Amino acid sequence: MGQSNLTTWFKRLYTQFKNNLNLKTIYNVVKYMKISDILNTGKVTVSCELFPPKHGSGLSDAQNIVRETAALRPSFISITYGAGGGTSSHTVKLANEAQKYGIPALAHLTCVSSDSQTIKEVLSKLAADNIENILALRGDIPEGHLFPTNAHYHHACDLMKEIQSAGNFCIGGACYPEGHPESESIEKDIESLKIKVDCGCQFLTTQMFFDNNILYNFLYRLLHHKIDVPVIAGIMPVTDGRQIARICKLSGTVLPQHFRSIVDKFSSNTAAMNQAGIAYATEQIIDLIANDVRNIHIYTMNKPDIAKKIMNNLSEIFK
């Protein structure tokens, strides 16, 4: 172990002692901090995504959500960045909160509305707080707005280059099994993914999908283009039938007919939709793992109870 790595190791060790965590937690944090290491163990991984509050007044509630999610012992917790980076400081705080409980954090970072100086400041803050994992995203253009004409970053790969030059971060990226909504074709979209990987992307997390066959076809296409970084399958438990139509419209995700029938039938009954959505997500995950897709990411929508029910359904499968 080199001197710089040893220094980092002792800093992490001291931080965990300072927070009164036990030795087992310290060992796990130190051994598997980088997500690229976690994904390459050959074991099934399950991670959870949370989003920070839009206002500082909601931070304490968000910290409680992090604590409840961390209690599920996911492989890592990802924290989103918010439209235009408006919640960036909360992203760092919640990432720190996750790591306080011994769970590696993946901090989202978007660049569409940021200049180089802002990005450098965020990277410096992440490095200072020992947050090593970044999901580098271009970010969505707010509805009704045009792409900024003076944008410093035009694509996620531009941000990845900056992150790679800034330090020893593990860089992840997003991918779209059904194609990015702005891409002219799935082939062009995959060519863009290849550029991301060449720019330092070490793993990919998929947009939500509801038909596993779409993912299997997508994974085959990636291999055909010699993209062999780990791919994490993004699963969204649909517990609110009224929201899913808008989400699918924004993301370009298609609801298969048999799932559309489920949503149509139960969306007016909150408890029934909750149960049906959890059951459908559970079935998706079982099928994915049975077909050797070992890395699962749950879009929790800040509902740890939903993630807990799915994990309980799969307790033996996740072992």
C-alpha cells in the first residue's frame, strides 16, 4: 500500500472511530469504498437511490430517510443532485450521512447549468469528505427551457474528463435500455456510451425499465460494441399509478401491456397499488438475477419501507 493510500486509510479509520462506529463497520467502509470494487466481487449487489430535499428545512427528514435506508445494509446509497444543481450542498451532506453508517455513497453530479469553477468546488468538497464515487450526468433541461447557449459542458463525457483529471474518483454514468429520449437512435446512443467509457466511466446505471427483455437486448448490444463495464439494473417500484405516466413520458420508458393493466386496475386504490408495485418489482429482480444480472439499483422515491419490503421478499436470493 502506497503512502498516499495509507494516509487515506488512516483518515477514514479515524473518522469512523470519531463517529463511534464498531470495528466491523470500519473494516467494511475501508475495504469496499469504491463502487467499482463492490461491483466486481461477483456477488449480487442491491443499492438504493434517494433524493435530497428542495429546501433546507427538509434536511432532517432526509437524514432520517438515509438512516432508515442504511439500516437495510444496501451495497451503496446514491444521492441525486437536483435540477440545475440546486440541492448540491444537500447531496454532499446526505452522502456523508450514508457513509457515517458505513454505507458507501454515490454522489450525483450534473453539469448542464454549471461552469468549470463550480464543478471544481464541488469536486474539492467531495474529496475533502472522502466521497469517492460520482455519478456524472449532463442533467435534464428544465421543462420549457432551451439548452444553455453558453454551457461549459455539453455532454456527460465532458464532465467525466474533468472528474478524472481532478483526483482518484470512481466515475459512473447513466444509460438508457430504450434509448435516450434525445437520441436519434439506440445505436447512436450506444456509441455515446462508448465515448463515456473511453472518458473514464467505470460502471453504468440504467434508467428504469419494466420489461426485462429490453434490458437483455440492450446488454447484448453493449457487448457487441465492446462495452464491458458493469451495468446496474435500475428498478422502480410503482406505488403511485398517477405519477408513472408523467415519469414515463419524461424518460421515454414504455409500460408493457400486462403492467399497464395492473396500473389501470389498482391505481385508484393506494394500498393495492403499493402491493402490486412491490410484487412486480420483486418479480423483475428475481428474473434478472436468475439471468445473471447481479447488480440491482432500487429507485426508492425516498420510501425506505418500500425498499425494505422488496429486500425482505428477496432475503434468501440476496445472500
